[in-house]
Amino acid sequence: MNRYEGMFLFDAAVTRDWAEVEAEIKRLFDRIGAEQLACVKFDERKLAYEINKRKRGIYALTYFEAPPDRIVDLERDVQLSETVLRVLVLRPDKVTDERLAELRAHDNTTSLTPLSGDGRRHDDGRPDRRHDRDRPSDDRGRDRPAPRQDGPNPHESVSTTVAPPAPELTPPPAQVVPDEPPADSD
């Protein structure tokens, strides 16, 4: 059996309390013969886009051990479930037994904090680009490389079509007309 990390997205309108979420995860794991190592409420938040006409969801982070050939069955059961909107199952790289013990001890009435614990966003180290719109348009993007000079720029809207050559006009072949009408042979 392999160790897996699963992130489940539950419909917030259907599953109002955490006990319902845990019961559904236990039911799904029992169907595939998986052993649950940890199950934590990650967060309840507004979705970036609607999924099945739902705007809010409850994220549940789980760690479990299961036979590798049964993960497909878990994903199929999730698709058939009315309470689970999405699932992502991964093989975790570095999950220690100490981290699993921390997750088991976590109080599920509060959301889980990021692993780093300092509350930073993923883009905190990037420079602030809000001032870009205040710069002149020719000054933006100076850090980008210059376009290639070996051919036409595909982004330019210059028409380079060439007219086809005009067909040669040749007169039709001349018909030979006899000078005298044919003689009657009576």
C-alpha cells in the first residue's frame, strides 16, 4: 500500500458541519480499502469559479494509505458523489510521521494554516507591478527581449499579399471560311 495525499472539495450547501465531511471521506476510503492517516479541515472559502452552480466549498486535506490500483475507483466514486465537487490525489514527497501527528492533533473547528506558518502568499517575493500602468506605453516591458529580425513579425498587421500575374490574352483560333458556297450536285 502506498501513502497518498488527497484534497477533497465538498459542496458547502450540502455539508454544513465537519462531521458530515468526515463521514463521507470515511465512506469513500472504506469502499477502496484505504486506511486514513489524517483528515483536516483545510478551509471553507468562495470558489474562484462556479462548480456545478456552487460558489462556496469546504476543502478537506487527507493523508491515507491505499492500494495503487484502487485510486481510480476512489476518483470514480467521487464523481458519483453528490457532496464532493472535486478531488486531487497525489503521492506526497516529504510527509513525516511527526507532521501526520500534528495534523491528527489539529482542532477541526479552525482552518489549517499554511505549512510554513508565516501567512505569506505565494507571490510575496515578486516585485510590485501596479505602477506599470502609470508608465508610458513605450516604456513598458523593457525587460522583454527584442523581437527577432530574421523574418516578419507575426504580431504586425501588415499585409504582404502579392497579386497573381495577369493571364495572357490570346485571340481564339481563326475559322477558315470558304469563298464559294458548295455546289449542288443534282
